[in-house]
Amino acid sequence: MNLDALLTRQQAARRANVTTAVIDQWLRRGWICPDSGERRALGTRLIGRTRYIRHGDVLRAERDTRLNPSRSHRRLAYEGDQAA
């Protein structure tokens, strides 16, 4: 697995098992690293008219998002309803 490989949005979404909307969010707003609490964003490289994303960065975003306990507002709202 080449972590330096460049992927399109669609390829990145398939590799991370997320939608292209999630990739767009990681590009635009980023995600919060669970270890440091810092916000990170995907970097891109423009080649011609196509924007590419580094494979390793996509996998890091997916892992950090999956491991972050506060990543889902819906889950937090649901847990709050159960406690009431």
C-alpha cells in the first residue's frame, strides 16, 4: 500500500469507506485529532484541472474520526435522550 499515492475524491472515499461528502468536509473544515485536540485538514495537489489527495492523509482522517468519541452529534443527542 503506497501511502504517498494521489487519489481523486471518489477514490479517496472508496478507500476510506466514506462518502464523497465526508471527503469534502475533511477538505473544507477538517477533523479533530483525538490525541491532541487539534483540527487538521486534508492537503491537496492540483494537477491539471484535477485535485488529488494523498492516500495516507485520507486514512489518517478516517482513523482519527473513527477514534474520536465526540465525532457524532447524532450519537451524543441519542445518548442524552436515553439518560433523561
